[in-house]
Amino acid sequence: MLPPFGWTTALTQWQSAPAVTALVLLFAALYLWGTVRVAKRHPARPWPVWRTSLFLAGLAVIVIGTESGVGTYDDVLFWDHMVQHLILIMVAPPLLIAGQPITLLLHASRNPVHTWTKRVVRSKVASFLTWPVFGILAYAAVIVVAHLSAFASYADTNRVAHDLEHAAFLIVGYLFFLPIIGREPIRWRLSYPARFVILVLIMPVDTFTGLVLGYGSASSPGVPTGPRPIWAPAPVQDLHQGGAIMWIAGDGLMFGLMMFVFLMWSQDDRAAVSGHGWFEQARRENLAALVGSHPGPPDADAASPASKPQATRGGIDDDEHLAAYNAYLARLNQPPKAGTN
């Protein structure tokens, strides 16, 4: 019997998962090989170290979720099983996506691997799998089926089904978050408001699942069965704790990803240059309204357009608009004329 679960046992009670270890080492080796190839081919522009760190961190999270104490106790404690699920579907996939493994493969490979990779990424199958609508449906289906159907009890007693469940969480999480936070060369290019809407739409799935588990009974799917250590909570209590984790931690992680999307939006140079960013668009409209009916000083038009720097012509921030705006501010600071209110 395992000792009581805690921080110490979570770090010391490791289990062997040869398939997971082999795959993680293989992907890590291939990724590092790609970074070395890019550094040799483009010495002035090596692959970013922070992307490599995030990808390796995603692989480490997979190992922690399946082989550390979190994976060791997932057959004993339902709430720990829920923590494992959140790690595999909401923590590891975003880290792997941030590493941009597909882009790295395109930069590091040559023909025929390079051409084959582009064909796969642009294929109809890849376009369908990365379609945001498919990602939403797949995410909702895997959450509901894995926790609220008879499969939850079956996976608790069948090791193969349990391992396939883990793989499904990783794959679905990757496909769901790829068009939302990824920058890979896939077909779909979502606007930032659309990304927010998708995350808002999917959050009730975690909330609903957590509430159903939180109010479940002894006959609910997923209730731990079989012999339990004396220190473990009662099966129904364990189920309720797992529901609370799904509800609170799941929504918390999703909200954190929303904030990350907002950060991406605020730092997107393309959105700022094109005027599609909220703040940039509001600034431009406000400036245009202020100076639109207040032309600048006469000498502002003296210079021909050809004499102005190319970088400052043809936009709301050119020299003419800035001169008109300065003149507008100067008029605001002038004292009122006598006889006016």
C-alpha cells in the first residue's frame, strides 16, 4: 500500500512508464537536433533559447503528470486523477505549442522532409484537425466522456484504456490550443477577439463537469472502486474533491490562458501597425477627430511631399497631422478673448 499522499510522496513515489519515457526522450532529441541544425544554417539567427526551454518544459510536465507521484496515485485518489488530467490537457500542450516544433522542423529540414512536412501541414486532414470548431467539439467530448460517462469507471480498471485516455488528453489539448495561442504555419489565422470567444465558450464545459462531479453520489461514474488505503478519503468525498478541482483549477487555468492571449494581442506588432489593435485603433480615431477640422500652421504645407521622410508620410502619425495636433494644443492653452464666455 502506498503511504499517505503529500508533497514529499509526490516527489519521491515515482513509477516506471517506459513508453512515456521513450517518446519524451525521442521528441527532446529531435527538437534539440533541430535547434543545432538551425544554428549551423543560420548562425546570425539561432533558434530562440526560450522556445527550446518551453518545449522541454512541456515534455517535463508530461513526465511529472504520468511518472511522478501524481501518476503513481492516480489509481488511488480521484482528485489526484483530476489534477493529472488538467496537467495533460491544459498545461503541457500550451508549453509544447509555444516551442513551435513544426516551424523548427521546417527551418531545420531539407528535401524531401521539408516538402513532405509542408504537404502534411497544408493537407485537408491537418486543416480539419486544426479547425477551431473541431477543437471545441473534441475538447468538450473528451472532458465529458472521460468524467461523466461509463468510460470513466472503465478506464479506472483497465490500464490500456487509462493510457489511451492520457494520450487523448494530450492530443486534443494540443489541437484545441494550437490555433488559439500558436504561431505555426497552419491554415487557420484567428483574430484575437475570436480566440477570446473560443476560450469563453469552452470554459463552461469544465465548470459543468466540475459541478456534476461535485454533487455526485456513490452511483456516479468515476467513483473510486476496489480496496482503498485507510488514509484515503471516502469514495464520494474523493469524487467531490475532484469535481472542485475541475471547476476551480480548470477555470483558473483557462482564465490564465485568456490573459496570455490578451498579452499576445497587446504585443502583436502586426496588429498595431495595421490599426487592428483596440488601443491603436482608439488612439488613431481620437487623434483624427481632434485634428481633422484643425489644419496645421501655414508653413506645414510649404514643404513638398517629396521632401518629407518616407517613414512619416501617408499615415495618421505623419508630419502634417502632428503639426496640426500641436497647433490644436497651442490653441487650447491660449487665454480667452475679451468679451467671450
